[in-house]
Amino acid sequence: MSKLFIYYSLSGNGDAVAENLKERGFDVKKVESAKQPPKKFFFQLMQYGFNAGRKYCEPLKGYDADVSAYDTVVIGSPVWNGRLSCPINTVLKETNLKGKKVAFILYSGSGEAQKAEQQIHAVVPDAEVVHLKEPKKNPETLGRLSDL
């Protein structure tokens, strides 16, 4: 069974998840924004939080949306303003997930993201969702991924 982890990471939390899944046989595809993020964390919070609240789809650098070779697709996103990150909004818009087993891993400072989960279930109703609180700082939480 072939598995793919598609993710976005600004702070390194997604990278920690990717390393864990790679060790367990997942292929990994990191998406990158075509835009440079603001340098200061405060401005990142403001810009990204505002755009996430609008469900903005951010242009990506060289994203290949073909997942036809995979049975399982897991998507990882930081939580911005309680919602999916803008790059992951683009992934959802451009990627055909029909016929795939789909799961999401959300990483945030609070470990909760009800609005993001609602967003996910509007697109992929049967998707499993795993919430992780800052997996880079709390690597013990990565054990929750063993069922993916």
C-alpha cells in the first residue's frame, strides 16, 4: 500500500511529522509558497491568520498535484487563525483525492482546531483528523500517528 504525506511547514512542526512518517515508509512532498513570508513573526501571524480566515489559496512553487500512484494521502497543515494554512487550501483545491484513503495532521500551539476540522470535513467528509500540539517541541506526540 503506497502512502504519501503532503505538508506545509513554516515553523518546523510539519518537518518533524514528515521525518516520522518517512521513517515509517511514507513518501513525502513538502509544498512551498511562491511568496516570501514576512520576516517578523508578528506580521506572519497577522497576514497568515487573516488570509486563512478568508480560506485564501496561496500560489505554490512547483506543486505537482498528481497523487494517482498512492492509495493513502495524508495532508499536514499548521493551524492559522483556527483554520487550515493557505498553502494547504491550494493543495485541497488542486489535488484530486477521490478514491483515496485521506487523513489530516494538524499541528498548532493549542493542539485544537475545530474550524480547520470543519473545513476538512466539508471537502473530505470521511477523513481522519489528528491534532498535534507543537510536535517539534513535543516529539512524544508523534506516537499518535502510528495508525496512519
